[in-house]
Amino acid sequence: MAHRYIKTGITAAVLVLAFGGLLRYTLAEGTEYYKHVDEVMAQPTQWEGHRMQLHGFVVTNSILVKPSTLEYKFQVQNNGKIMNATYQGIVPDTFKDRPGEEAEVVLKGKLTDDGGFHVEKDGIMAKCPSKYEAAKKVS
């Protein structure tokens, strides 16, 4: 009788450990933080290497594009804190840095060890300017 309880206990323990390990592995792979530039810049070393979505505004006249490539270097800011970012790929039409029209963006990627932000493929989401939202409210 005791032999049966031991087998059941061992089987239950193995299943719980296996499920726990699978759950931890799955969550660790898909975990992503959502932070503003100023929050990250307050303690940048805490966020190095972590996947995250970084919210900020493109700094006016900061977008540099390497000729004949899709390699971008630009700056994003929030509450006076500025971070350099790099990206390779196609950017949304609303990704601008014209004076008076700072594009609001959410970048998906990782903070690099030099304090910059590397945006992953298709990782730029530019929000629509507020002038479009005002036009919708008038209608």
C-alpha cells in the first residue's frame, strides 16, 4: 500500500516540476517590458539585454539614414531624457522628425551595453499625429 503512494507522489512531483519548468521557459522567452525613455535612462544598466517596448518621441532633426541602405540612427526622448537608437528596415510613413511634429513612437528591441537601443526588425510603431485625431473628433 505504501509503495503505491510513493509511486503516485513521485509521478506527481515529476509532472509538477516538468510543468513548472515549461511554464518558466515559455514566460522567460516571451516577457517584454513597456517603458518610457526617461524610466530606462534613470537606471540603464538594470535594463541592458532585456526585451522591451520603449516609448518616446523622435528628436527633431535627429534621423540619419545611411545612403542607399535602410540603416537608421536617430534619437528618442521623453521628459528631457534622450537615448540613441539604431534600426535597419522600412519605417512607417509617420516616422518623422520635422520641427514641431515630433513623431510619437514605440520601439521594440533591446538596450545595448553602450546605452543605446537596438530596434528589432519591424520594431518601429509610429503613432498617428494628434492633428488626425482632432480631425476625427470634428466629423
